[in-house]
Amino acid sequence: MPLVVAAVVAAILLLPGGAGPVRAKAAGGDAEPTKPITISGPFGRIAVAGPWTYASDPRDQGLGKGWSKGTFPGKDVTIPYVPNAARITGAAGVVSHRGSVGWYRTTINVDADGQYAVAFGSVNHHATVWIDGRQVAKHTGEFLPFEARTSLKAGAHSLVVRADWRDPEKMKAQGWHRLWFNFGGINREVTIRRLGNSEVQAPYVTTTLQNGSANVRISAKVVNRAGARDIQLAGVLRRDGQDIPVQFPSVRLNARETRRVEANVKIDQPALWAPGSPNLYDLTLAVPNESAYQTRIGLRQIQKQGRNILLNGKRVTLRGASIHEDAPGAGTGLNAEQMDALVGDLKELGANATRAQHPLSPALLERLDAAGILVWQGVGPTDSPGSWQSDTPAKAKVARERVQTTLDEQQTHPSIVVWNLVNEIARNGGTDNGQVPYIREESKMLKTVDPGRLTALDVWATPVKYTNADPVGGARIPEKMGSVYQYIDAIGITSYQGWYSDPGKSMDFLKQSIQRFTGAVKKIYAGKVIVLTEFGAEANGENPTSRPGGYGYQANLLKTTIDAYASDPEISGEIVWNLRDFGVAPTFIGGSIRRTYKGTIRLVRGLNQKGLFTYNGRPKPSVAPVKAALARAAVADEPK
């Protein structure tokens, strides 16, 4: 066995916080150590899944009653747990969306004295964490990981979390606008691990292909938690019994210093990752006998060539549907089976791509990696179309930190091919409110530190009304690209022809409108990759099938739209909005389509029904024609 590989193996076997240093229990009794559902992460993690005790605190009295000490009564739950997931529509949904306060407690048992890190995948919206009645962490913002760190003696300890998700309008004003329902609580897994004298954090992987070989650049942050010394990271890639050593240089680190170290490895005859052949390698990085990080990676090269996306040197187009992490009874707190169901729906559709407006769960991304499904991943703030709430220096700083946090958590996932910085920017963005500086700064940063992906903006381009003299129909796209697009590779177009503009028009009319619109968009965004990232129509069984709001109309409109855009070889894909129906603010009841039809269209307040599948996962009649249209588009893309 090569020396470096042996060092990594030894590191894994001898790490502090290895097998069984931690137990977690609630009022119900002891619980055995549980594996996290996320494969990637620091070695030695144990899931603190439950049982936990949960108590609702709608009047916010828990602090005054001393609940931070873990003495409150409640019901047993398993994490993730979203307290208000059962109520998203009707009068109860209005109250639920306004938010509340909830408390979680459990008991953790550690077998050895030491420093420990309790890691949270996501809490909405304000989280406060206590261990043994002492506050150890505060955090704001959903879908962003954070940790609580403290010293613990061997034995039992109280772990308490307070989640406050009140007032989504206030969240919006503070730069945390929600494009979905205000689901609260601990909505991703919680883990605990013992800390050693070092840590390995935030690995990055970039692959370039040359002459049949893969040149793989691997880097990671090394944290020295001891005195000044030399540290050498060791690494190994594994696949099908093959061990490939990754050799890092030794670095001198001061006490408490963190530094990113880098290594390069050449792999001959690599098993490349791509839709249809999602080959994965296991990567372990370790400071021998102290700490390690494990993950699964895919070797693939993403490039931009003119208007085309190249995957491993071949043009690829993105075909599929967007996703929200939202399931009945669970809200955003998806379990493994619900994640598998989302991926299964995408497979049923024949999709090779999906899109998300918020950072996806690492556990869900791992499933998309394994399925070979490309991801157009939103990072940073999400605002309503044309808006930008991160308009002060403090909020701009938080916006940039959100991008960096997501990058550090998700960079190793081969499925992610695009970092999208803004949801539905209008024209050339806002200079006075800080939107343009944010986009320019973050897109330049991403292209520098993560050159193996594209940077993108989703553009608010839905036309208002077409005329022959105005092919973009009053859409919010610029007459000419401004400086905000300098470091942007790809443009995601939001285009609701047949729904928010010209609803009910004939499919022939809409096809011609789409073709005129596409021509205008291509001229404005010359040299950029263009993907139709949002289009569709709501549909349910309460409306006549052939009219807007009906199943037949949705199916015909989606088929017509996909066929029209796919017929243009300069368009790099179509991603339907949305895979499944999902919860939104209870005030939402269809937007402008209801004004057009003046009460003759029936939609469900608080539920976006643009999904190809219902909220409960039942396929709508649009699934079959969309699957066929995506398949036709894929055949048209094949080299002749």
C-alpha cells in the first residue's frame, strides 16, 4: 500500500471521536449512534436525529420561563421536524405562514472529555442554541449550515434549540425574502462530532481533461487547533478497488491558523461523470491520526463555448423541471424517502437537469449526483422579480457570506454546473441599491475560485404583450447588456407566454410569439449561454381542461413551449416550472392570470400549482407530453 494511502487509512482508524463517542437521547430513553443521511462531511459525525422533545411557544414566553435549561414539556419528534408543515392553505395556513416560536430539546451523552461541534444543516429563521443552559450559538437564515462549539465533560448534557420564524415580511425587509411557504423549525439534520487538534474543511475539486486523462485539482482548508507546527494533509481517491494517492505539501501553521492547501493528481483512463454515466469516486482527506473529511466526487469538465455548455468536451442541453424542497406533512424538512421521491419524479420525466432557487440539501445533492442530474443552483439572496432588498452595507455583507457558505458546502458536487446569483434580475440591475456591485464581485470570485462551473443570472423576462414592433413585449430585459453581466456566462430566461402574457391564445400564436421573443433575447445577450429556466402554467381539476388552469391547457402549453425553444440550436435547454406543486404565501392566488379571467378561473390560495405532479406526488396529465417533448429535444441535440 502506498505510504500516503496508508497514512489516510491510519488517520481514519485513529481519529478522536470515531466509533461511538456520542449518544443522544430525549425523554424516551437512550438512542444508539445513527449515521447521518448526508455522506459528505467531517469524519466521526453522528446524527442527533431523535427523539427530541418539541414545544410550541406562540406567545414567546419560553425564555422567561427558563426553557433554555431544557426543562419544558412537549411531544417527541424526529429531526428534521417542521412544526407548521400540516397547515399551508385556508385560514389556518394564513396563521401558519405568519410564523411562530418553537423549542427543541434532547440529551447528548459523550464518552470522553473534549471539544465538540454540534452542526445544524438549516434552521428557519433565527436559531439560538444552549448546551447545559449556556448559550453557545446564534444564527440567522434558512438553508445555511452553522455550528455550535463547546467543551464537554464525559456524561450527559442538555441540548436546546429555539427557532423563531415569525414575520416573513420583516424577513424580506432584512434581505431574507421567501419565494415559498414560511416553514419553520429545524429542517435539516443535526450532527455532533468530537474535535481534535486539527480540522479539514470545505474541500474543492476541479477537473480538466487532456489527452484522455483527468487533471484533478483538490484543495481544502486545514485548521490548526494546536500550537505552531508543520502539518501535511494526506488524501486518497477510491473507485472499484483502485486507490489513487493525493499528495499535499507540508505547511507551517501558527496556533489557530487556517490555510487552504492544494494538490494536483493525474488520472489516466478516468471514469467520467455525466448524465447516463454518473461515475463517482470516494475522496478522503486527512491530517493523520487527527481529523478527516470524506465525500464523493465526480470527475467532469464544464466549459462555455460560445452559446453552448460543454460537458466533457461535448455539448449538453439542460432538460427537466425545477424543484422545491417541500413535501406534505414535512414542509422543507425532507427525509431520505421524500428526497428519493423527488429524484424519482425527475427520472420519470426523463430529465437530465433541475433548478433550485435556494441552496439544496447536501443529502439531496448527493442523490442528484448519483442519478446523473445536472443542477442550476441558486445561491445568495432570493427576491421577488425585479427587487433587491440587500441594499445596505450590512445586508450586502450577509449576501456575500451566503454565497461563500453555499460554495464551501456544495462545491464538490458534480451535479452542480451553474451558480445562479440572482432570481429574476430586471434589465441591468440596481446600482444604487447595491445589486450590481454584489453580482460583479461574486461572479468574479466564483469564476476565480471555482472555474469548473458557469456563473448565471435568472432574468425577469416575462413579456407583457407582444406587438410586431416590440418582439420582447415590454419584458424587463435591457436594451443592451450593462457591466453587471461582465463575469456572467449564462442567462436564465423567465418566460410565461400563454400564462402571464397572452393567456388562452392559440398554440400557433404562442409558438410564433416565442420565436420572435427568442430572436430578440439572443441579440441582447450576444455570446451568452441562454436557458429557458422558468415557464409553465397552473393546473388542477377545478377548471375546464382546455382552458387556462386546466390540465389539458397546461400540457399543450408546456409541449408547445418546449418544442418552440428546442427548435433553436442556440438555446441550451428548457427547465419547466415546476416539478411538483408547492406551498407559497397564502396571499398568492395566481397573480395576473386571475385579473385577466375575472373570477372564472379556480386556483388554490397558498399553493403554486404549476407542478407536473401534484403536491401529493400524483402525476398530472402533462407529465407524458412533457416527457415526450424533452425526449424529442434530446434527440434533436444529438450530433448528426
